[in-house]
Amino acid sequence: MTDAEHNGDRSAAAGQSGASGKGRTGRKARAAAGDVQLPLLGPLGLLRWAWTQLTSMRTALFLLLLLAVAAVPGSLFPQRPANPAVVTQYLKDNPDTGPWLDRFQLFDVYSSVWFSAIYLLLFISLIGCVIPRAKAHYRAMRSKPPRTPKRLSRLPEYGTLAIPASSGLTALTAAEEAAKLLRKRGYRVDVRDRDTDRPSVGAERGFAKEVGNLLFHTALIGVLVSIAVGGLFGYSGQKVVVEGESFVNTLVGYDSFKPGTSFTEDQLAPYSLTLDEFNVEFDRKSETHYGQPLDFAATMTVKESPDAEEHTETLKVNDPLTIGGSRVYLVGNGYAPVVTVRDGDGNIALQGPVVSVPSDGMYTSLMVIKAPDAKPDQLGFVGFFLPTAMLDEEGVSFSGDPDPFNPQLNLNAYYGDLGLDEGVPSNVYVLDTENLTEINSRNLDEGGIVLGANQTYELPEGKGSISFDGLKRYAALDIHYDPAKIWVLTFAVISLAGLSASLFLARRRVWVRTGTHADGRIMVEYGLLARGEDQRLASEATAIRGLLEKQWLAGSGAVEDNGAGEASAPGTGEQTKDRDAEPGASAADSSAAQKKETGKDS
């Protein structure tokens, strides 16, 4: 190789080295300028990052706020579970916006996909927050109290004591006695520096505060789980029972029934209820509230199972009946007139009590009677039942009292097709007159039907007759089954207990350091520190000082001994003099005197 080639190779190497150096310099410059290239997370790292974000306290608070905002549409728009008829009417009144609102599930807010997603994320976030905090708190409870600060005088509550030389104590025995006093006061203590001339005690208490906080959040999770279990396996139903009739807990026995997502018919307990008598007490003494109901009582015969013995129960408002794991509530009542409808052939098409719906405090009640078995034409009646019928100045009937002193039926009659033979469900309290012909009403020559007790009315055109045979009362029952309700109550009580502990307990730390003065006295200094806000820290310092004085200075020659010689800590002698002059001086006063004299630590 020639010298030129050799020199060329060295020049190329130098150029490459220079380029590499320039590259390193460029990367350093970009890094210094903030253009840092982050490493790729990868799938596992991305999942870990997402979990960290989801389980942060900031995310939990954001989800809680978002859940509150998401619940607002539930109060602005009618909800199907509460009243499906109102939702149907809203869709008819708003044909343009209604279907779009329905697509976004604004009529089923609390069971919608987006609302469920928010509270499920909040549920997961709570779990992710509680578990790491519980582990960290468990480690903190097993660890020793924090090391003794070098300068106790910098703590919020600080004080000193001087034990007379005649007490016979040493610095170590004084520290051990202080540890015993603090342990009796509920502190977890640790005596350290035993082999030195300045032993000390570290003490800590109030772990129940964080335990209560964790318990509160854990119980909230329990409440959510219990509510979910109740929604999956519970059910609710409604039933109207007339006096003398029975209700058997089967699916066909309910007037309306709403099962849980995982409900099975096997969950229905085989009990039965019979309404023997329904009594209502009305106000007959007050002039301003005359006729208002005072008490409702349903006397019922109950059987827990087909083979069980019958027993009598009384069902009242706000006093539900518990049977077969279900709760039976009294939610309504009214009158059920007993009627007999005969068709044009003279045969009985309908006979028995017909439930009426009260519309006011005087029990003016809507009546709808359907006789689909009537021949040759089906018959229908709609009108009012009046417990105590009276006439106003214009000759219009109204009810003057809720008790049945003069019961009366005021009806309009129809014949034709009731629309019940097509198998389409219809409301028993609504008569669809679209395919019916009116034969009795105030607008016709025949007039309306007015029936008193034990009266019969013959329908025009030989269509049949209707008679008012008697009167019974009925009770409207609301039946709920929730297998997790006891757990909801349990976790709710636990959460309240945990919240109380979190609010009213305090996390405190106490340190006591002892030392021997040249004149034989044992010099003691102590300091207190609270984790977080603690308005009672000063009173705790006063209480601890009182215990220490009672242990070491009560009945001793403290005045003579403490007044002699210099203090081991600047200002200690002055503090002792102040305490001797004013026995009731607090630890806060002592600390103030200490700082005023020297501002130094022992």
C-alpha cells in the first residue's frame, strides 16, 4: 500500500469518526432541545399504561362526575321502566325528535349501554384504587414508627420536662416508661438508641383512619355488587286482590311482572294470600280534613306453602308483609262493584266484581266493563262509580263522601267487536270504542245508565241487561323479591362506619427523647405531628404532658430539683420555672416559651 492510499484511508476513518462525533453531538443537541425519542410501549406496556390511568384517583373522580352528568337525562325525559305509557305518548307527540332520542336510549337511561359503561369503569377504577392502597397500608402497619427527628422543636407541638435526680431513673428507663404510657394510650411504640446516651421513643397511632377509608371504598364496591346481583336474580310484580279472592305466587297470578335478567320461574316461592277484609278509617271529626283517610288495613290469610298451616296477617301502608323471601307492600285500594251482565239471549256473559280506579279523594272511580262472551254482540260499558252519589245544581252526579252511603253506577253502553279475539293485549281499564256502537249515553234518547244498589237496567234493542248486585273493596299489592337486599344493607352500614372512622379519627405520631444532665437530672423532650389536618393535636399534647408529669413529677421534689443547675437544652430551665409558677400551663405555652427564649433545639 502506498503512502497516499494509507493517508487516504486514515482521512476516511477520520471523516467517519468526525461524522459519528457530529451525530452524537446532534443527538445530544436534540435531547437538550427537548426532542426526545421515547421507546415504544408495545401491547403489554400499553395495557399497563391504560390500567395505570384507569386506576388513578383523578380518573375515578372524573368518572364519578361523568356518572352524575349522565344521570341528568333520566330526570329530563320519561323513562320506560317507570311509566311506559308516558314514553309512548311522548313519541307520538314528538315524531321527529322522539325516535332519535330513543336510538340513544334516553328513555332507558339507567339501563343504557353508555350509562352502564360509565359505572362499570368506575367500579373497576375503585377496585384498582383500593387494592394497591390496602397493600401499602398493610406494609405501613407492620413497619416500625418513623425515626426520631433530630430537632423535635420544629414539630407543631413540642415540650420539655426535667425529672429530678432523686427519682433514681436513667435515660433508658425513662424512655421505657414513656413507651409504656404511650402504649396504654393506644400508640404503637418502638424504643430505639438504647445503647446511646440519648435513647428515644417513636410512637404512632390512628391507622384505623386509613382502614376506615379503605373499608368505605370496599363497602361501596360491595354495595354495587349486591345491587347487580339483586338486578340479575330479583323480580317485582303487581297484583290487585278483591275481598274474598286469593293470589298464588305464580307467573300467571300477576297482573304485571318484571323479572331480573337471570330470573327463573323456580325462584317463585309457592305461597298464597287471601284478602279477607279491607278496612279504611276516614276522618269524621275534623272540619278542614273531613273525609280524608286516616288508616288502611288489609286482613289477609297467608299460607307459606300448599302444605303449611294458614295464619292471619294485617298489611298496612309502610308496614309490608314478608313471606317467601318477598316483601308485599300495600300501594293502593278502591271499590269493586259486583255486576251481572246478560247478553241478548238471556245468558250470563259476565258476573263478579269489577275493579274501579279512584280519581279523587271522594273515590269517584272510573269503571270499564267488558263482556266478550255476550251473544250475538259483545258488550262494553264505561263510566263512573260514585260511593255516595249526590246531584249538584246542574243535575250532574258527583260523590259527596268516600264511604259507600249511596253507591251508584253511571255508565254508557256499547256493542260490537271489543277487539279481544285477535290475541292482542289491551288495557283492562280502557275501552276502545273504535269498532263499537254506542247504545246508551247522555247524548242519545235512551240516556245513560244509572244504577243504584240491587238495581237492573235493560239495554235497548234487546242487547241484554246489566245489574248492580253488591260492592266489595280491593287492595293493590306491590311484590318485590331481592335476594341481595340484606347484603346491600350490610355493606351500606359498613361504608357508614368506615366513613365515620375516616372523618373522626386522627393519624398522629409522637417522639420522646431522654438524656442525663450533668447534675443527674433526666431531661425529656417530646414532639407531636399529625398526618393531615388535626385540630385536636394540641389537646393530645396536653394530655401526654399530663401523663408524663403524673408519672415522674407528682409527689416529688420537682420544684427544688428542677430549679437548680443548667438545663441540658437551652431554655429548659426557664420552661421548668414557668411550669412551677403556673402548674396549668399547656404544652403549647411551654413550646412558645422555649422558642421565645432561644429558638433552638435541645
